[in-house]
Amino acid sequence: MWLTIATPPIKSLEQLDKAMSSGVPDGLRARYACQTDGEFRVIAVWQSKEHADRFFREVLGPVLARVLGPEPAGAPSVTGMEVLREFIPANAG
């Protein structure tokens, strides 16, 4: 499993909703949107690093261009890391 934390160049919740509504990327297990210090963060859990890399390389650019225009203000900052353990509570739905 692979986890990414991205800071997209999005300035409003409406833009974030539009970007996130573009379908479920191949290999995505879970995705969470947060906001801290006035910036959005998107935390995603992927089946593999390859799935995440393909999404950021092939899918994200066109999605941001559609939502923000052909020249968005900045590219997303992305941190990726391997998931070493997954802990899911026994009573999780």
C-alpha cells in the first residue's frame, strides 16, 4: 500500500468538490480532504505506488486544468510513503 499527502493549488471547497467528483481513480482505496492553515490537503491510500504515480502523472493535470483553468496557479505538492502496517479497529463497519 502507498499513502500520499497532496497540497493542491485549490482555493475553495467548491473547487475541491469539483476536482474530487471526477471519478474514482484506479487503485484508490480511500481519500480524505482536510484543511489546515488555509490550505487544502488530500490524503489518499492507494493499492500501490504505481497506482498513485500513474494518477499524478496522467489524471491529475487534466482534472486541475478542467477545474482551475488551463494554467492553474502552481502544481500540487505531494509526499508519498509506503504503508508498513494497517490497523483497522475490529468494530469498523
